[in-house]
Amino acid sequence: MADAGSSKRKPKGPGLEGDPLGNLVMTEIGIIAQLSGTLFESVLPDGMTRAQYGVLNHLLRMEQDRTIGELANSFQVRQPTMSSTVRKLEDKGLVELKHDPEDRRIRRVAITEAGRAARQAGLAALGPLYAELMEHMSEEELKAILPTLTKMRELLDERRPE
């Protein structure tokens, strides 16, 4: 008798018949996030985690240093969790903690040149995955869904619990 967990049968869709459309969409996004995150982490260099890559990417995207509290809020994790992630990045020389020039009691997380390089190495490692994706979805398809995904992210971000 086969183990139920090892079954290769594919589900019919992201939900059950009669589920609201919103549930189907959010379930599909959740599944995609889990699958892509696991695959993404499997190719990151030097034992880097998704969380660590995410912090590096966030610091570059925001174009400013952030406090651990601000990072924790952005990633919707508890401050001790973010402190641990930042400490590991600091140990690797990928970020540094700097005193805020306005208030020396505040320390801000700043990405280092090594952190920029590590983020670029992560991006390069993802190249083959992106190339494979492009074999199955055209550039036009991906460009077409991006505005909808961005709009959904913005709507969800506005409703995040504080």
C-alpha cells in the first residue's frame, strides 16, 4: 500500500469546488510562494537563506539603512527573529550596524560591498531557474501578470496588521 504522502497525483486546483475566488487566488499564491521559496533557497550561494537574501535585497530596494525594528516590521517577523538574521549577516560581513547620526542610541543596518556582491551572486545563481521559467512562460505573459501581482501586494501591504 502506497504512502499517502508519496502520491504523485496532482490536485485539481488550488481549492475545493465552491470555494470563493479570493480563497482560490490566495491559496495559489501561497503554493507558489512555498514552491518558489524552497527552489530559490536551494540555489543560493554559501549557505545563504531566503531571509538573509531578502534582507539584502530589501536594503538595496529601499536605498536606505534600516533599524532592526523597521526590518522586522517590513518582513512581518518578531524583532528577535530579525536580530538573529541580521547577526548572521553581520558575521558574514554582509551588513554592518551603524549608529544613527541623529540619535546615537539607534543602530541602523547598512549593507556592505560584500553584501551587495552576495545579493548579486544570489541573483546570478537564480539565472538558470529564470531561464527555465522563460521556457514555459513567455516574457509577454510574465510582463502581463506583474502589474496585477504588484497591485495585490500593495493592497495586502496596506492591510497588514501592525
